[in-house]
Amino acid sequence: MATTQNNVSPVTWPKRAVVTAGMPYGNKPLHFGHVAGVFVPADCFARFLRDRIGAENVRFISGTDCFGSPINEGYRKLVEAGEFTGTIEEYVERNHSKQKATLDSYDISLNIYEGSNIGHSGEVHQGISEAFIKKLHENGWLHKRSTLQFYDPQAGTFLNGRQVQGHCPVQGCKSEHAYADECDLGHSFAPEDLIAPKSSLTGVTPEMRPVENWYFDLPAFTEFLKKHVEALEADPEVRPIVPQTIKEFLAPPVVYIKNELHDQYLAIADKLPHHVFHEAEKGKQSFEIEFDNIDDRDAARDVLTGAQIRFRTGKALVPFRITGNIEWGVKAPVIDGLEGLTVWCWPESLWAPMSFTMAVNDKMGLPRGSWRDFWCSEDSEVYQFIGQDNLYFYGVAQPALIEALRPGDILTPGETDHPIRQTKLVANHHILLGNKKASSSGAVKPPTADELLEYYTVEQLRAHFLALGLDQKSVGFKPKPFDPDESKREDPRVADPVLKEGALLTNVFNRLARSCFYEAQKNFEGWMPLGRVSDEVRERAHAVMSEYDATMHKVELHTIMSIMDTFIRWANKYWTDNIRTAEKEGDEVLRRQVLVDCFYLLRVATLLMHPVVPKGCEKIADYLSFEFEDFFSWNFDFEDMNELCHGLELEDGRHRIRELPPRFDFFSKHPSQFK
């Protein structure tokens, strides 16, 4: 949809939009990384879109990922320790309730937060999963494969992904927290390549036993993905990390072998499928052998293993597992007699946002087919906020899965003029704790999102998280109360970096708003005067709105914070300088004009800060006596305040506002910050 008013930049916004915020595993509460790295940025953007294109045209969705081996393992450990006695469903729902409460406390305005096995969403998701898999099979992209799965002979059971731990086999990856087929840095690999596997149940080295499952033919989409990544590289609004990461997996299948094993390789080279030998680059410890396709590489792996030659694999497109053999999961449809399977949690989490969109539209009383208005229409867009670790799944597997549905889609038989469209990925870099990556399963334990609220207000944290610039690079979060150096925690001379953006709210923005209200109460009988806004003020506001609109289109939220810092400080200075002149000269005409101008500046600042700090901004709109739907809408000319007053009580060019109590704060400090 083209811009709805002439004074802002000519960026094009969709008519409808879906905003997603990933899916936290249902095995634990949310730590600060979940909230800061994904949910707050997604919420800011979703709130902006509601103001920009209308709340009825936006779906902000997420939910708990109820399945997956981390949940099985977390549940098993608690039960064995005697700390939980309920079912695995009850375990997940308990964690889901905690997650939802945390998101509510951070003002995350989701249209739906249920889960892949919770509420109406769970019911819809089961059906959509079956339809998605059947469509992939119907289109010829699913293949039955007999693969090896880890089996613990001491425990007498197959192991799920998180019950096996070892070292990542992908060349160049140093992760020592690798599981059955993926590591904690987002690399995917064949289970048999995992280095030094151990069972977390008994500590023994597990055996590999054959199982049958369905796999998606991801390598068949190599050419599609190459064209897809070219389009992403040509789009200046796509964050560079997205195409860069996708391209890493589009390289030919390669095996890396240590230089000292060169002679052993030569002894069996003729037994390997056709390949090209590449000498080790200067300073490198390994040489490469490159294969024509992934099947040849897999065949070579068996030969190399038989010759006791250690190797590592490179990133490449491998068949993408769709089903698994653990009991807890979305039930997979029975196809070609293969039954008793569940869906691997990663593929079903990729189409879960479609399920959530359908579920929320159901709850709104809309036809089930209305989900296609959001996912298939050319005038709609799906924005997916994710962390960089998940780019393999969202940037490689998901585009191929969506393309594989064509020319139809999951619920539409036959061809369709508007199949499911590719999504826009908004990928953030890591948010670090200090200068280290924090993980609730790692050595550096991050504070939970709830613990932060014991030291900061929600608005201080939201403003700080958005200003960090995670779209550009990994950034450290350094809350003073959690500084490992106790002397710094106790030293009042050491500033808390988290409060930098909060000062803009509690000092400058508060001052601008209070100045307008108290001046109206003192000298204008509690009315907001209406009239023509000074040209300088209106032009400055329009320029800021244009810059803001274009910046939000790129989802550069740290730049949004910079723009607003400059604008609010300028507006506050405009008030201070001009009201001082009016009082010094006793110029009542100037006094009235300054108030007209500054209420207008307050209106624009409040509209633009609404996605960042919604509650304080809504408090300002409430005291201004305007309906939120009008006040937080871009569908005006923004010439003056009169355009907001249609149908409201007016008297002599004035608008009645609420009385502001003395020393009132629209944006407050946390009680712990008062000494």
C-alpha cells in the first residue's frame, strides 16, 4: 500500500502483514536474550504497522514450541530428580504460562500466544502439519530414507537429539555442544558424523541402528536457492547476514582431511566416488575433496570411515529430515505404509506461523481461508524476526519448502494464482551478556527476563534493547546490577549503560509533555490552544516522519532510537528557548504560538515513540483527551492539531485536555533507582 499521506517518504507498505517472533522451546522460562533479541524488536515493528496500516490488517503471532528433544530431556531430568510429577503436557503448559506472563510484563502485544500443542492453535497445527507433509509427498519432494539413529544399549532405547552430545563435525566450527544432528551454533549434519558422541542417559558411546523416515529433497532446490539469494543480495533492505549465511550452504559437498593423512587418502582415493582434490591453502591444516553431489559425499564417508581416516564435512545442502521416531511430537500422516512417526520439531516450527495465523483468524470469526489474504496476496507481507543461529532453517530450508508447494499450497487443491509467498527475514545478531554469548544451557548464565524487572522499568529496557543495534553486529548487554565485578556494582560513580535511553524518557520526554500540560493549566485555563503551526516546526516534524518511515521500512530500530533522541531533544529545546523569550518580552501572542507548536511536536513525538514505549505514550494521548485509534494513526496530513479534533468539544479554537497532577511522570524510574 502506498503511503497514505503526502508528507512522508514514498516507501510502500503492504496492505496486510504478519509479524512473527520465533517460538521459544517449552522447557524453560524466557531469559533476556529471548525478549531483547527477538520479542521486543518484533513488538516494536508490529505496533508500528498497526499505527501505519491499521490494527485490523496486522497479525503479530508466536507460541511455545511444545515439541523437540530439549523438552523431552528437560522433562526427563526433572522427573528423575523428583522435582516434577505431572505429564509432559503439563510440564510444557507450566512453562508456557510462565513465558506468556513474562511477555505480558514486557508489553509484548501478540495477537496470539498459544503453542504447537496448546489451545486451538495446537489443533490447527496438527491438521496443517499433515496437509503440508502430504502436499510435499504429492509433489514428489519427500523420499523415504533408511538412516542410522543413536541407540543406547545400556538403557535399551533410541535416543532423541538432545540425549546425545559431542563435538560438531562441520569444518571450522568449534562447538563442543553438538547434539545428534545440529550444534548450538546452528549447523546441521548427519548423525553419524558427530564427533565423540555420548549418551546423556548413561554416559556410554551409543550405537547406530537403522530407522526409516521421510526426508525433504533439499539438495534439489540448489538452483532455486541460488537465484533466491541473488535477489536477497540485490535488496538493500535485506540484512547482509541473511544472504551471507544462506550462501555458505550452497557450496559443493566437501570433505576436509588433515594434511598428515594425505598418504592414507591416496591409498583409497580410487575407491571414492568421483571427486576433485584441492590442496590445502597456505596456513591451513586440511586439504579438501569435492564431490559432485551429496549422495557421493555420503558414500565417500563410509569408505573413509572404513579406512579409519578422520574427516570433517563442509556446509552443504543435505536432505532435510521431516519425521522422527520419538513419541512426543506432532503425529505424522501415514504415507506408503510408514506409520508411528512424529514430525521433527524444526520443519513443523517453520509452518507453525501459518497455523497461528489460521487460529487467530478463527478466533476473530473470520473464514479459515482468510489466512491466505496474509500469506499469499501480493499486497501482503510476512516479516519473520529471528536470531542469526536459526538462519539455516529459516533462510535455507523454509524458502525451499515453500517453493516445493507450488503451484498449489497446503489447503488449496490444484493450481492457484496466488500460492504462499516467501517471507522477509529480519535476522538479529547475538545479544551478549557483557562480551560473552549467554545461554541458559551454557557456562555463562544469563539473567531471566523477569529478574531484570527487579531493577529496571519495562520502558527503560525496551528503549535500551532497541538501541543496541543488533541488526548490525553482536552487542553486549551490560546491566550494572549483574556486573561480575562487585566493586563496580556498588560504585555510584559507575554509570549503568542500560539507563542511557531511559534518561531520554524520564528526563527529556517527560519534561516536554509536562511543560505543555502545565503551561495550558497555568495560562490557558486547562485548554489546548488550536491554530496554525509555525512553518519551521511543521517542516521539521514532516522531515522526521519521512526519515522515520523510511528507516522503519528497513527495520533499523537502533536508528529509529537515534532519530527520536535528536527530535525529542530538539522539541524540548524549542520549548525552552521560545517560552523564555515570550516570558521575557511579555508576548502573549508568542506564548500561545509556542504552546500550539509544542503540543503539535508532542503529538508527533508521541506517535513515533508509541511502538517503542507504548504505555507512557498512551498515557499522554489519554491526558490529551484523544481516542487512541485516531491519535496513533498515520492517516492524517499532520498540518496541525485541529485535524484530530473533529467531532470533539471545541470552544473558541480550544480543545479541552485532562488536568495533570503536580510532578506527574508519564515515564517513571524504577523504585530501585532512587537513592
